[in-house]
Amino acid sequence: MRAATSPPRLLTLIILTAASMLSLNMFIPSLSHMADEFGVSYAMMNLSVSGYLAVTAVLQVIMGPLSDRFGRRPVLLIGALLFTVASVGCLLAANVWVFLAFRIFQGAIISGTALSRAVVRDMMPAKDAVSVLGTIAMAMAVAPMMGPVLGGFLDQAFGWRATFYIFVVMGVALCVLIWVDLGETNENPSDTFRKQFSTYPELLKSKLFWSYSMCLSFSVACYFAFLSGAPLIANSVLGVPATHLGFYMGSITLGFVFGIFVSKRLINRIGISTMIVSGRIVCVAGLSMGLIAVLSGYVSAFSIFGATIFIGIGNGLSLPSCNVGVMNVRTDLAGSASGLSGAMAVGFGAVLAATMAAILTPENAAYGFLAFLLGAKIISLLAAIAIVVLEQRQDSSVL
């Protein structure tokens, strides 16, 4: 096969991004069965989610500068190869420790999400990048919606290992796709790896970078916390089977698709920062209504998962603009900015997912679940307001 020399097609970037999300949530409906087979607690088995997120946080800190130094293409190829080998290890694991060890290395696939954003920013100016990232996000949203559904059916029909057979095939296919359709887009690589890492302090001194990153981090982390707590809600509060859980978890993605759809049509009218604040307000309002309903005694799939749909809508409105905004703080450091902000997002996600799993019990799950998610969204709203304030000050100083 001839190696690609031209920029990738949009479909390739969609697939790379979707694969990262599939690797996170496709096997979640199997967590209870996996815990039983390995003879461990649900909290221990949940480390395959929270621990995975922690590892991907570290990897993104490294992958961003690596891609700025050596290019997007080689880092993506290595990431896909590591994911494939690790998936084989998970498939063959005989105990939980071997499984968790290989699960950690599956985190290399996060390069598909982190570097696809940088590839888009390499290829086009900011305004166009918002629209393209929105298209990628809207199209790839089908993957996390269908992932738990497919994983639930595979678990019931063939057992949890069937999901990891799919991961092995997916990893091989990604390696081939990157090789044939993702030419290098980083036309101005840095001189040395050490020099590239030295740029991190410049980003960390920027209040605007921190505001974008905190807004992005708590928006994404809220979704990871949702993934961590949703199985307990479905099993202990609502009493639904694994196949139904997949549909409930997919509801948040339907909201995300709708939010992206609206964002693409309004971004040129209201601008990046206003779009971000609007999305945060939608999230806070929706979760607040759900929590009030639950505290008033209305505990149902509609009051709980109906409220979490607003997480998807708000994230759809905000995240494409937030991803572009964080890379615009220093356009010459797009890969590093994408990697560092992405690392913060999954790092906070790991913490919130582990905390959610630790504090939820069958007794407090209904209201605790929504209250926890609401707290994360309030923090993201405050960060979004800070973005508006800082950009207004920046514009005033220029004038």
C-alpha cells in the first residue's frame, strides 16, 4: 500500500475521533459481568474506565508536543498500533490485573481525538475550523450512541470478550486507514522536542488558556462522570437490563447531535465566546430541572435521563468553539494546546468518574447523580463567563 502524502478526508478524521470514544464506552454495559467473572467489586472494575482516562490524560501531554515536533501522522500510526496490541492483551486476560494493565495501553488511541483537532487547525483558519469540528463531532456522535447498545447485545449474546474482538479488528483497520489516507499536515514542525516542551509554560501563564481549558475540562468530565454513574442508576434505581442501558446512555448523544446542529447555524452570528456561554447555561438549566423533579419525588427514566440530555445539547453548542478557542490562544502551538487541554479534560474526567463511582449508593443514587453532574456544569459555566470577560479586556487593550 502506498503511504498517503495529502491531507486526510473528513471521513478519516471522523473515524479516528469516533474510535477513541468507542474504546471508552462500548464495553461499559459489561462491567458488572466482568466484575463477577474476575471476582472483584464493581468499583475495582470501574478502574478500567477511570484509570483509562487518567492514562489518556498523561498521553495527551506527550502526544501534543510529539506531533508538533515529528508530525501528526507518525504519532497517530504508533497510537493505533499500540491500541491493537493492547486489545489483544485485554481479550486474552485471565485475571483483572492483566486486563487492567493492557487496558491502560489501549489509551494510546486517544491520539485520534487529540490530534484530529490539530489536523483540522493545520488545514484551515479558525472560523472554518469551528464548522468542520462541529461536523466531525456531529457525525462521530453516532459512535458513542451505538457503542453501549452494541456492547450490551454482544455481552448478552457472546460474553464481554466479544467486544474486545471488535477492538482488535478496529485497531488493524485504523492502522491501514492512517497509512493510506492521512498525509502529514504539520508543515512547520519545531526544531527540537525539548524546545517544544518548553512552550508549555507560555500556555500555562495565559489566563485565557486556563479559562478555555477549565470550561472544556468540566464539560467533558461531566460526560465521563455520567458514564461512570449511569450503570448504577439503571440497575439499582430503574431496574433495567444492559440492553436498555445502552439506549439511555445514547440519549445524551442525541442531545449532543442537536446542539452541534444548532451551533453550526448560529456560530457566525453570535461568535465563539457567546456560543460557549449559551451551551453552559443550557446544561445548568436542564440538570437543575431534573434535580428538582427527583427531589420532589418524581424518580423515573424521564426525570433522570431526560435531564442529562441537556448535557449533550449544551456540550454540542459549546465544545467545537471551545476546542478552536483553546488552540487560538497560540496558533503556533496548536498541537501542544490541543494535547494539554485534552489531557486536562480526561484528567478531570478520571477524577470525576472515580468520585462518582465512590460516592453513589443505591440509596442516594437518584439525586446524588444529578447533583454531582450539576456541580461540574456550574464550574464550566463560571469558566465560560471568564472567557467572555478576558476576551473583552483583550479587545480593549488592543484598541
